[in-house]
Amino acid sequence: MASEGESISQLLPPSLNLPPHLSAHKYFLVCTLTVAAWDALVLSPRTWRLFYKPGWSSLKALFHVIRVWVLVEFIIVGKY
């Protein structure tokens, strides 16, 4: 327990004592990557069937572009 003069941030190891915006950013990244991974696992079979189905509407093309863009975006965000 922290004594009266100590704050929680003084008790944390340096690797966890981050400014609030960085902590929130890392928490958000972990949560969204978890959801994105689950989404990819669940939707992968359907995505492949849709990809090879004849005919390309604008919605189908947009779906595939967004699937690739989300992956690229999270790789870039996760690296920095």
C-alpha cells in the first residue's frame, strides 16, 4: 500500500510508469489488435469465398481494401 506521501506512479517500475496518453494508447492498441485478430480468424473463410465469387461490386472492392488497410495500419501503429 502507498503511504500518505507516495503516489501510485512512484511505486511503479520505470517500464510501467508512462504518461497517461501512452498508457491509454498501448491499452487501445492491445484491445483493437485483439478484436482485429479475432475478426480476421472468423471472417477469413468468408473473405476467401467472397473474393473468388464472380462479379465485383463497389461494396465488395471496398470490403477487401479495408481489410488490407486495417492490417497495414495496425502494423504501422504498433511499430511506433
